[in-house]
Amino acid sequence: MAHSVDPHDGLEAVFLANRDALLRFLAARGAGDDAEDILHEVWLRITQVQAGPIAAPLAYLYRAANAAMIDRYRSARQAELRDAAWSEGHGGAMLGVSDSPSAERVVAGRQFARRVEEALAELPERANRIFRRSRIDGAAQRVIAEEFGVSISTVESDLRQVYRVLVELRERLDEE
């Protein structure tokens, strides 16, 4: 039986071999504490995109990392501007109107949280714990890898597994 070659294997291998250099590149470009998360976004993109062979994979990865960092900066900046504009336009709380969410929104939020918890409960324990350390506690992937005694690529793999489940849940909820 012939072994099929995945065109991503080469790009993923280049990514893994140059991961530290890519992190330094992002840090030098001002990514700060977000460098690990940005690099994880790049990893997710290259493992999910169906691209053909890439002539200069390292240059491609540097461009992808830079683009992901710029996207993150722009999104954060737009959110800040949108929040500031909303606050200015609404001038704070209105007299006689509660800032609290409606009872329906509270119930819907609790139901959504329950469904997320149920989806996460179906995952392996380690993936669940790594996800919580990363997204709830805000721990860097490098720190998580050290705490769990696994490689950074294992942390990324576990996070991909969780994200896949959450995307599937979101799609199901959107269809309802």
C-alpha cells in the first residue's frame, strides 16, 4: 500500500522547526504576550487550509505570522473604537433603566454555557484542562506544556481538538 503524501506535512515541519524563531519575530514586531496565541492561529490556518506546495515555506510562515498579528491588532483596535463610540453615544446608564441583561438573556446565556460544558465534557480530560488553562486562566502555551509535561505541539493539538468541538457546537446552534 502506497503512503500518500500530505502537502501540509512540509509546511507543518517547517513551522515546528522554526517555531521559536517565529515567536521571536512576533515579539520583535510588538506582539508581546499575544505572540503565543498569534502563532497558534497561524498553526490552525496552515493545518486547515488546503493549499498546494509552497515554494518558500519559511517566508510564507513569516508573512502569515505578520498578517495574523496585524489582523489581531486591527480587530482589537476596532473593538476599542466601537466600544468607545457606543459609550459616548449612550452616555452611560439611562435613568430608570437597568444595565443588567434581561431575564431571557440570562437564561439563554446559562443554557449556552451548559451546552458548552456538555461538549467539553466529551473531550479527553487533558484537552479540557489545557483549554481551561489557556483560555480561562490565560496561561501561555509554553507554560502549559511545562505544567503538563508535554510538548507545545501537544498543547496545540489538544487546543485544536477543543476548538473543533466548539466550532461544531456553534454551527449546530446557528442552525437551530
